[in-house]
Amino acid sequence: HIPTAASREFSDYQSARGFIQKHPYPLVVKADGLAAGKGVYICHKQAEAEQALVDIFRANKFGEAGSKIIIEDFLKGEEASLLVLSDSKTYVPLASAQDHKAIFDGDKGPNTGGMGAYSPAPVITDEMMEKIDRKIWRPLFQGLKQEGIEYRGVLYAGLMIRDNEPMVLEFNVRFGDPEAQAILPRLRNDLSVVIEAVIAGNLDQINLDWSPEPTVCVVMASGGYPDVYDKGMLISGLEDIDDPGVTVFHAGTKIENGKTVTNGGRVLGVSAGGTNIQESVEKAYRAVEKINFPGKQYRKDIGQKALKRTE
Ligand code: GLY
């Protein structure tokens, strides 16, 4: 009974096609398996849903990950990501974050693995945290226990907050990327001590201590991402990042002949903390502008929703 969108599963093109001809729009088509964050199609009209089915079932775009799909109601609202640590007896939520999944500003264009994040997410108020605990975490951990699953580690819930109610979009059994690059810089505890407590089963003895300073992470991606992109582009300007409040996380990079070059779709995560969200946004973008590689792309509006909510 965890709140989520109404959905149906399909394993073949014909029955899925019959369903999308009758379902109201928008709707969401999801490849059931792992697709690096790209297996979700938000379809505003039937032609888009048909294309999604062709990509998945006919062109086999996601291989085995697309052998089963889910078609679900579209949930309108504001997204947030919540991560929780569990040692199988106790669970402890981490600070909230908000991802930016679409490639372009204003949440336009296809979905990516995530183009930027900030923590905390102002949409997750204390009251919402309590509601999420009651409606999601408690039944989830109770369900895991009933099934005899000892869950130790980090669990990620992608949420949509609609009419002040949390709905689950997805669970992942890992940290979020780029959410982790916005959440973890705010953690004042030694992360290795926290992880040891998860493994040893004494998470109840840990108090997480969070910096109140918001952190913003802007992802710098290769030109063409999330579709085809080139690799091996020379990255310059990394040595010019001297602000102690800024951390550059390497995602899709490698060293070639002593130089750092691009080696993936999402190349760098540039995180910055400041006394308020405005300052964090400015710091992160100052750093992003110093770093260059041919074809670089990044969203210019990371943090804007948080700014609007806190105004
Ligand atoms: N940023 C979304 C994820 O890590 O799944």
C-alpha cells in the first residue's frame, strides 16, 4: 500500500499498443530493467507512446531491460529524492535532495541520469518528512522484514510530491547520482564510520549531523548526451577551481597522456555550498564557467525551483 501511480505491465508490443490507444494522456512508459536513467518516456500524445513501444520492443533499444515494460499514469507535481540508510533493524533518512532529470532548462527534452541536484529540497518540509516516514519508509521496511529480507545499505526513493502527498516513482538500491554529490558534502559525520555502523548493525548509535548550508551540484555533460556523444575531449580549467567551497566530482573522465579527457555522457559534477541557495548556485556556476571541453553542455537553471520556494 505504498502510494504510487496506477500501472500495468506488458511484455509484448501488440497488447501494449492496444492499451495506449485507450489510455488518457499524458502517460509514462518505462522499461522495467536498468537503462541508466534513460528508460522512461513521458508521452503527451499517442504518437510519442507508439514511438516508445517501437524503441523498446521493435528496435530493442534497452536489450533485455526492455523485455517487460510498465505503462503508468503520469503524476504531475514536484520531484524529490530521499535516501535512507538501513542496517536491517534501524533506518535513518538522509537529507533530502532534488534532481533535474531532463536534459534542457525548464525540464524540457529527454530524461537523463540527472543533470544537477540540490540539497535540501525545500518541497520536503518537516511535515512532509513525517508523512514520508509514515506512508513509505515504515510500510517498506515492515514489508522487507515480512519477506525475510535483511536490508543493509542505502535505499533511494524517487518521489513526486502531488497535492502535498508523496508518491513513489521508483526505488533504487544505491545512492542517487547527482543527488549524492549534493547530499554528502553536507554530512559532517565521517561517512566511513556511518557505513561501518550500517554493516555492524549499530546504526541506532549514530546521529547524523548536517550542515545547514545548502549544496548545489551542476552536471557538465558531453555534447549530444543523452544520445550519441564523443569521448576523449580535452578538459581544461580544472586547476583554476580554487574556491574551498567547491568540489569537482569526476564521473565520465580519464587520464590520457597525462591530460584529463572526457570519457562518458555525464563528465563532471560541480558541487558548491554557500550560506544560502543563491550563494551556492552562484559559486557552482562560477566554477562551471571556468571549466571547458569541446561540446560541453549543462543546465543553467539548477537551484531555481528551490529559490522560488524559499523566496
Ligand atoms: N539521479 C537519479 C538516480 O540516481 O537514479
